[in-house]
Amino acid sequence: MVNSQAIETATEHFGNVLRQQLERVERLKQEPDWLDYQSISPIIIGMLGGDGIGPTISAETQRVLEYLLRDQVSAGRAEFRVIDGLTIENRAAKMKSIPDDVLEEIKGCHVTLKGPTHTPEQGDQWPNIETANVSMRKELDLFANVRPVRVPGENIDWTFFRENTEDMYAVGSQGINVTEDLSIDFRVITSQGSERIIEAAFAHAKRTGKTKVTIVTKANIIKTTDGKFLDIARKVAERYPDIEWDSWYIDIMTAALINPARQRDFQVLALPNLYGDILTDEAAQIQGGVGTAGSANIGKRYAMFEAIHGSAPRMVQEGRAQYADPSSLIRASAMMLEHIGFDELGQKLHKALDICGQYERKVVMTGRSTGATSQAFGDYIMETVEDASVEERWEAYANAQS
Ligand code: IPM
Ligand code: MG
């Protein structure tokens, strides 16, 4: 017997989801222009420690950045602001994924660097509030999750443009149990949301001298939503006749990324949110693990830079927080420097990270007392980045094909 009451309740719920999403589309049609950082002084950089190992790696990143930006800070071009309160304890006390006062402070900054925050899951000691990451991405409309993966010694230089506000994440907590046996979640893909991420990927390719953009979907099966993403890609690609593009399905893409015969074919990749979440963890592993990968969450008005890994509560419980690898967040801060117009500094910092973390490895981190501390690694980076031989050492790495 079909339960018509259940259908009616679910239909009403679905109607509400549709209404919210159509309202969102209207907002997307009135997007602001990109912020011009050149015209802003000082650029305010907010530091959010987060949970677990977050405060350790965030403090280390701030130390490195303050060192690199010492001239800009004293000239009044840049300013740091530490924002407390984006902790699981405070979020649980306020029952908010981002407490209002913290959100206000975040909005008072032009860019933020964020340590990992704990995401409550069913059955742990915390109330089931939405993840701070996803809330911040939605709240500040940080639609482009840009994740670079670089292994210069293998000629790997990928930049993923993961859509950050739609797909299964848009209404991930608004699914419905229609009956005890039937559960349905919703996937949202819009023309506007697809266009802005694909456009960002092509624009990045053009700006950085890349020649190809790869679109990843499963449009052969998920025909409507992935089909739209792919259609929009065709349209955007027409505006970039000098940039080649191709389209891959997510399953075979996961294989291609670890296929040495294919790896070098990819440059810039654009993909919907969930595929991007999964594929970028795999890609980061090729570079040395999620602990080495940084991520930029970029919107037209705000931008937030973070590690792609979690808060590692076990490291803190076992008293090992000081051995947490800060590379991910320092990597994110290199992206931040490039984003706010300090390109040269950002590129040098990227190179120092490649040299210290992958090539020379004079300070090795193991996550425990058998390896170096976060601070020792920060010192190593600071020494390397300002050393006159940084370019030369990086070239040596890039040419030492393994
Ligand atoms: C990431 C993380 C987040 C995501 C989690 C923590 C919500 O995995 O940034 O990739 O799924 O986006
Ligand atoms: Mg992830």
C-alpha cells in the first residue's frame, strides 16, 4: 500500500527546498563585482585557529606570514587580526555552526586563514550542528574551492576548481526520510553556479599560461545536473578559443590521476562539489598526503584559506599537537598571498614548501616526537624562502625527474 500521507508531507518539504533554491538563483543573478585588493589598505587578514591541531598550525602560519609580510605590515598595507570563538566548545554552547559575533568579525576581514574545525557526526559527544566549513562557504558565498597539487619532480602541476556551494552540499541536511524505508537527498546544480566556477577555471588557465581545462562529471548517468554542468562548460569554452578543453567521467578520472602515463595531461580541472571533495583528497595523496595540501575558498567579496584535512583530535589527546605539520595551512597562506596581490611572495613560499617538504627534506615531520616540531618546520620554511638560492634549488628539484 502506498502511503499517500507520506507522499504529501515529502512533497511539501520538496516544495520548500525548491522555493529556497529558486530564491538563491535570483540572488546569484545579482552577484557583486570582484573585490580589488589593490585599492584596499590595509588588507585585513583574519586568523581563525579552529579545533584540535588547528591553533598550533595556525599560530605557526601566522608566524611565517608575519615574517614574510613584515614590510607590508609596517607600511600599513596589511594587518593581522586573531578571531577567537570558532571552536567546537563555543559553537556547541551557542548551538550555531558559526556564532553570530564570530561571523561579524569574519566579515570585518578581507581574507581569513582558518585552522580545521571539528565536524560533529552522529553519535559523538557534540550536538549535530552543521559543519563550520560548509556554513562559511555558503554564508560568504565562497563558490570556488581552488586546490593546487604540485609534484615538480614528476611534472605534476594541477589546479582543481571544485564548485563549493552547490551539488549534494547545498541541501545536504535537508534530505527526507519519506517513509521508514525510503530516504531521498537532493542535488542542486544551477546555471549561474556552474558558470561562475567554470569561468573561474578558464580565467585561471589563461592568466597562468595553462593550455587546457578538464571538466569532470558523471554526465552519462547523472544526466540532468551533470548534464547542465557540461553544457555550461561548452558555452564557457567558446569564450576561450585558445584554451583546449576536454571532459572526463569521475570514475575513470580517479584512475587516470594515478596513472603515470596520464598524470601529466591534466592542468586545470573544474568539477562539481562532491566529486571535487573526493578527487582532491586522492590528488593530495600523490603530493604527500592531505597534510601537505592547502585550499582557497574564494568568492567575489570574501576569501577563506584553509587546510584540506581535519582537526586531528587524537594528536591533541595524545599530547602530540606540537608535532602537527603546518604545511597545509602555510600552503594555503601562499595561495592567499597570491590572491591579495603579493604574487611574488606567494610564489616563493610555494617553492620553499616544495623544496622543504618534498625535495631536500632537512626537517622531517612524523606527527610524533620521532620527528620535528611544527615550529622547527616553520623556521626551515622561513630560512628557505628568504635564501638567495631558493630559485636555483627549486629548479634543481624540478629538473631531477624521478
Ligand atoms: C573538505 C572537507 C569538508 C568537505 C568537510 C570537513 C565538511 O572534507 O574541505 O574537503 O566535505 O568539504
Ligand atoms: Mg574533503
